[in-house]
Amino acid sequence: MRDRFSGSSEHNFDSIERSAVPTSRKSKHHQIVEKILREVGGLKGKRALRVPRGVLGDAKIEHIRAALSRASAKIEIELATSVDESYLYVWRQD
């Protein structure tokens, strides 16, 4: 079969069974997001986590917040976040 883009009949990529294609996504922020979700899930009352920005490494805070939003939506927990120059704050909205 001729490639409609290059006109070549050579294949440049391998093919695999679709069942072998990974369907889950583990971002580079997976470990910290998992830790935060675990800890925020155990909070009692009107408490918030205060996460030092230093433990986030060189990750941009907006990427961590977006990853938290995606992960919390998957497990149906509503989170809120706030930041200042030293900390990321995370709490459940319930």
C-alpha cells in the first residue's frame, strides 16, 4: 500500500495490536499528585494541606494544579488550591 503522504510504500514505524496500547496516563507529576491526593483524602474537618513549593522540584505550579484537577476529577473529589511564594495549599470542597 502506498503512503498517501510521501508516496512511498515503505513503513517507518512498527505496528502493534491495539490491545497492547497503554490507555492510562502517568504524568511526570504522578508521584507528588498521588501523595497529595492521599493526604488530602485523610483530612478531617475544614483543614487544608500546606505543601512546601520546594518538594515540587522544578515543576511549574500551574502544571501541578492541572494534574491535581485531572486526577481529582477521575476519583470524583472536588479540590480547591491556592498558592503563595512558599506553599501550595490544597483542600477538599465539601
